[in-house]
Amino acid sequence: MSADCERRKYLDLEVVFASECICTLLKQAELVAATDAAVLITGESGAGKEVVARAIQHHSERHSRSWVDINCTALPENLLESELFGYERGAFSGADSTKPGLFELADHGTLFLDEIGELDRRLQVKLLRILDGAPYYRLGGIRKVQVDVRLVTATNQDLKTAAEQGKFRFDLYHRLSQVRLSVPPLRERPEDVAPLAMHFLETQKPGLGISRGAMDILEAYSWPGNVRELRNVIVRAAVFAENGEVTAEDLPEELRQHSYVSSLAHLSALGEAERDMIARVLERTGGHQLQAARELGISRRTLQRRIKSYGLCLERGVSVRV
């Protein structure tokens, strides 16, 4: 792994990166951790929003207290409400005992709500009241519950646009986003691909390496699924790898095909650039091949092959002379 790579651990989650943008983002997380401001973390799915949330808890004064997290899409609406706010015995069919909600479990600690944009509008109202310091009832309860919770939320949506479209409450959006932190997608920080790949490989099968060809393919891919997709690819490749390293053949077909198409596009671009350069030199030398070859730093025979390959005599109207 590169000497420039950094490793950090937040709540037992190891973080590996080499990019300056992630270093800056984690510094911002450390600064905001010193406050009790509500934080909204934005970014594509799989980019690493939970890492930032855990970094905030790690650096905060609440670091020794509870850390509770839940994905708002993991449960249907009726179960999510009881999960967040708890319920009393007999509140509904199957409620055989009293259960405290996640807000109570996170009291004096941090509650991380992932995919907050999926929260039902009725629950948005209840959440807003709690953020404003109001006590609440458990489902079926008659006694109000008061909690002191640091709330950190995350979303892959544009909540401002959702609010403008009436899909999310504007007042809750402003309350949640006192501080906004944005996690860049993996395609915008390609320098993180190699250290992340090696980290996942070490975790899955220590001692296994990655060939240069395989790494070239990994670094050329756009990673629409971000870090989560990279991890899944490495885990799969490690299962089938032989002879001590992951090779290009161990990677999924779509990655190899993407690399092939990218290479063709790159070669095509190089060919266009070379053709234009040869044409300009031939025009400048009046079509004199030997003089043009000297300027280009190639042999006259190589130049003749290029002229024929690119059809420069016909295409650019250059009168080629020996």
C-alpha cells in the first residue's frame, strides 16, 4: 500500500484514503464534532457517508456515550415509528412488553439516521419537535420522554429540491442542515481506488496481491456504486484469485469491457492528434518527407507508413515530396 495512504479508525470502522478531498472532509468533521450542531451528510450511495458520521462521533465530547444508527429505508413506516420512538406494552398487537426507542437508547450520545429523505412526512413533524427540544410520547404511552441526543443525518437525495417539490418539510430541512458535509463520489477521487482495493484485499485474504493489469482496470473504472461496489468486486475477485494475486481475468466482465472501450477511445484520440501533427509538419515543410521526418523525430519509412495510414495526401491536399 502506498506510503501516502492514511489509515484511521472510527468506532471500529477502519478508513483508508489517499485523496486530499477526503482528508479535508475528515478535518471538517472533526471541527463540527466540537459543537452540537445538527449535521446533514450528502453524497451518492456507497460513497462513505457513514464514515463521516462516525468520525463526528469519534471526535465529539459524546464519544464515550451511545452511538445508534439506522437506515430509514430498512423498515416500513409503521415499524420505523415504533423503532425510533419506542412503545408501551399493549400499544398494538404483538407489543407484549415496553420497548424504548432509538432516541432513548442514544440519550446523551449520537443518533445517525441514514437516508433521511425517505422519512414519512408525519414522522418528519415528530422529528422536528424533538430537534426543537420538545419531549415526546412512546406509542401508546402516557408519560413524556425527554432526551438529549446529537442527531446526524445522511441522504443521497437533494433535500432542498425535495422540499421545493413538497416531498420534504422545508423547516425540517433547514433544521437538519445547520452544517452540511458532502462526500465526493469515488470517480472524483481516483487516487483512493488503489489503497481501498488493497485494504479490502487484506481484509478478505491477507497476503494476496493485485496485478498491475488488474489495478489499471480498477483505476480506469467509473465506480457508479462507489466504495461499496469496489469492496464487493474485490471480495469476489479474492475468492477466485490464484497464484497469489488478483489478475484482470478475476475481475467482472463489465469492468474489463469498460477498460477495453476506454483504451480504444484513448488510442483513437492519440491517432487523431498524431495525424494532425504530421499534417501540420508536412504543410510547413511543403510536403518534404525527409525534412518532416527529421522534425517529427521518426524515420522516413515510418512517416511514409503514417501518411498512407492516415490518407494525408488525399485528405489534406498535401503534395508529398521525397
